[in-house]
Amino acid sequence: MKKKRTKEIEIIHEDDDIIVLNKPADVLSVPDRYNPDLLNLYSFLKSQREQIFIVHRIDKETSGIICFAKTKEAHKHLTKQFSKRETEKIYYTIVQGHLHQKEGTINLPIGENSFKRGTVRIDKHGGKPAVTHYKAIDEFKNFSHLEVQIETGRMHQIRVHLEAIGHPLAIDKIYSGQKSFYLSSVKRNYHINRTGIERPIMYRVTLHAYQISFRHPKTEEKVTYTADLHKDFAVMLKMLRKYDK
């Protein structure tokens, strides 16, 4: 099935068993615990189809690939693959600085952060195993563009792992303290517009779920789906290539 867009939500693939989407940033994967009326992909799909089953999730601010099941059998098949770590998930991110080791693996356990609700931290004593592989795709003066593959799916795994090795995401209110990216931060002699207000190029985590691979629940064949970068992420990369030299 060809890609199509429905109210800004891109459907990458749909058949009788699964539906794969390119999730917009700032849209929840599943209903919010405290405010179920907030826009979320599960409710959006459920309103249009007989059955929808949650397979995995990505953070609200993160854009990109996500898969839902359309039958109980497909759901069971896919969740088993996820639990056994048989799926492959690749992310793109922009981080601060240059990595001394351009390719590597981060193997640090992650646990809840009791000091700040809704966040996690590296916990070498009581945390759950977490493994992240990374490699630099491109480097700029102040930032690096990475491809990241995760073996485990812990909450905020990529964000806290990269922060732990000294290269937090370029934008991450929680783990790097950076709320947005402005062109003036990299472009010399930047001239602000008549309003005197500079709008950020990007104001959410610099993280995009780019690709997912798994065995199709019906055919058992390995399938791979990719999600194009969203405009804000693509524009930020373009500006870095042009001005952050």
C-alpha cells in the first residue's frame, strides 16, 4: 500500500494485520493517563477501524516510525518479537559536541529517577539492562548527527544514554537543559526580522525514529519500514551543514 497522509498523520503501510505510521512530534502514541482526550495515535486509529492493538511506543516529542497491530494474532506475534529483542529499531538524533569514539555501544542500566517524576537515570545497582549502539553520520562545529540502534526499549533510553557519555541531545529540556535551536546560535552576523523576535527552527527533542524491521505476523518474512525526517529536523540539519562549520 502506498504512503498516504491523514490529518498530518502519515500512513506508511497498512494491510490486514498491521499499520505503520510516521508519528508527528507532540502527538502521543497512546492515551494520556490523566487526560485521555489529548490527541493520540491509538484513539485516532481506533475511531476509524474495528480493532487496534498497541505494540510499542515512542515519546511524545519524538517523531517517526511506529507500528500497531490490527488483530489479536498479529499483536501476540509482534509483542513476542519485541520482548525477545528480535526487532531492529534505528533512530536519528543530533547531539552536542563531537564524539571521541565515532562508533560504539553504551551498556548502562537505567532506573526511575526518584528525584524527578517521569524521568530516568543511570542506575548501576537497581536499574534494568539497557543497550544502545551509535555511530556518527555527520559532524559540525558544535554538533554531531548520529544513527542510533537500540537493543532494549527503556524509557528515555537514547536520551539518558547519550547524556551519560557527555553528548546529550542538542535539544532536550530534561537531560540537556536546551529548550530550542535558533539559527542565530550558528550563523554569523545574523539579522533578526522586523518584529525583533527570532523564532526557533526546532523546539522539541532532536530525535526521530527512522526505521523499524521485524517479521511480518502473517508471512513471517522480514519487513523494513522507514519514516522520512520531519521538516523541523531536516531544516535544522540543513542549517548546521551550511553555517555550523
